[in-house]
Amino acid sequence: MGKTTRVLTLAAVAAAAGGVAWALRDLPAQLGAQAAGARAERMRRSPQYGDGKFVNPVPREVLPDGAMAGALRELIFGQQPRRPKGVIPVVKPAFPAKQDGDLHVTWLGHSTALAEVEGVRVLFDPVWSERCSPTSFIGPKRLHPMPLGIEELPRIDAIVISHDHYDHLDLASIRALTRSQQAPFLVPLGVGAHLERWGVPLDRIIELDWDESFQVRQVTLTATAARHFSGRRFSRDGTLWASWAVKGERRSLFYTGDSGYWGGYKEIGEQHGPFDVSLIQVGAYGDAWPDIHMKPEDGASAHLDVRAGVLIPLHWCTFNLAVHAWSEPVERLLDEAAARDITLAVPRPGDRLNIDALPAVEPWWRAIA
């Protein structure tokens, strides 16, 4: 190898190493922070906390024995079409300058949704990044663009986080919303440590245990129970997870976050329902993790349990996170809704729905499935 070749080789290696280092520059921050001090003490006092971690009211297995091997076989050899064959239709929503007292929901993809409840705008689980991953080059990649830029959002009154997994809590989005909005961040116990590390001012971080509430004008937002888990590192359950009940003077909404199906939904319905609309996780399910993600039929049961009127499915379409076919969640839900007389709305990403004037369900996904 000549001197010139060696120099070029060393330069290429250095450039590659520099590129990797640049791509990984945010990795330490992506992992978040562990709670300490008064925050950790408050966590330890929670009824949901025991033996050094948060626990579910109903025991849960994240991966039952032998389930991972089966999931890996399906991932490698399964024939399910896990991506659409065509372009997912995306609509750019328009928000009125003056809010009214009605109830609107805009699904932006996966579990990101903007609800307008009696003039109060609530943004759930904002994820604008291309990947739901701690890195920018590895991990599930977005299957459609966001319907609008984060800087194009209208004024938000509350930003709600269900738990700290990467497809629900996104570092880049949190930083951008901290700069562009003034709204408080409502999070389950412990998640505030991540936000504080990422530069969110302490006076904008509202940490809630289950059954604790925060008021935004006339609208009450309550952290409610869920059957899931948490963690951005190798350990689990160091922060709490939650569903959310949003109640105005006349209008109301329930948001599941991520959860397996369990009897607690009936208790939520009895305590906080009925609701005008439910935003229900119906995708990324599998036999390997039945306790932490609902199948579409479970989502229908949860909707009925909390006594909601309209069901809007979330947690499908945007990221490939399971081995089922891309459109299977919505197809199964459509059949279940018909069998159980459930009013269903299936928006395209970006559709702004008036819950009082819903269009008929248009199976827009079938042309590209």
C-alpha cells in the first residue's frame, strides 16, 4: 500500500468514525435521566411503587417464556405485508384562529393526536422524528411524513405524555415544543427527570400519579391506570405509565396510551366516564406480548368499558413495530365495531374530525394495503 493510499484510507476511517460519533451525539441524552431527590422520594410513596419499581395492579408479563423465539421466527420468515404497497395519504390540517366549544380530534400518526376540548388544545405523545429510536440511523422508520411541521402547530394548552418509550416520548419533539410552545407537560411520575435533563423548565413539568389531576381552564386532565411498562434503558419500570381522562364542562375524551386489556377499564368508565370519544391503541400487538398491547378486539372492549361514544384507533399505520400485516389492526377493528355496534372513525393522518359531524368510514387504507 502506497503512502497516498494509506493516507486516503486513514482519512476515510476517520471520516466514518466522525460520522458515527455525530450520529450518536444525542445518545446519552436520549436515554433520559433517573429520578433522584424529592422526585424519587415522591415515586417511592406512590401506591403503584414497590420493590424499587412501578408495578401493575394486575401482574403482567412483557415476554412470556418462549415468546421471543416465536416472534423472531415470524419477523424473519413471516409473509405478512408489514408495509403499505402505496403512499399513505396524508392531509394537512387547518385549525381555526378562534376556538369553539365543540370537540375535535386530529390524528397525526401513530399515537400522536391533537384534541380540542371546549377550546382547550391537548397534544398527546408528540413524536415528529423520522425514527422512534435512540439513534437517527437504526430503528423503526416512519412510513409517512407528519401532516404538519411542529412549528406549524397552533397554540397548545397542554402536552400529555403516556409513558417514556421512544415511540411516545421523543427527545427532538420535546425540545422543539419547549422552544415553540408555552404549554405545561403533563407526565406520569418519574418521566419529569427525562424532561428536566432535556431542558424543559421545572415550572412546565407536571408529574402525576394515577388518579391525580391538573386543571387547564375549565378542562380537567387526570392520569388514569394502564397495564404496560416503561424504560428507555435496559432496566424496566423506573417511571410510571398512564392512560388519560380529559373532562370539560360538557365534552370529554379518553386516551389509552399503551396498555394490555384488563378489568381496570370498567373502573375508569365508572369513575370518569362516560366519554364522547376514545383514542384507543389497537396496533403493534402480538402473541409474544399479550399483556402490554391490546389487539383490536380488546380495544373495542376497552372502548365499551370506559363508556365512550366514538372510537378512534391509534398506534397503527406509522411505524412497523410488530409482525402483523400493516392494515390488519383497522380491518379487524372494523369487523369488531360492526359486530358490537360501535361508532368508529378512521381518519387519515392529519384529518381533523368534528366528533359531532363524523363522515362515514372510508376504507382509504385498502387501496395501498
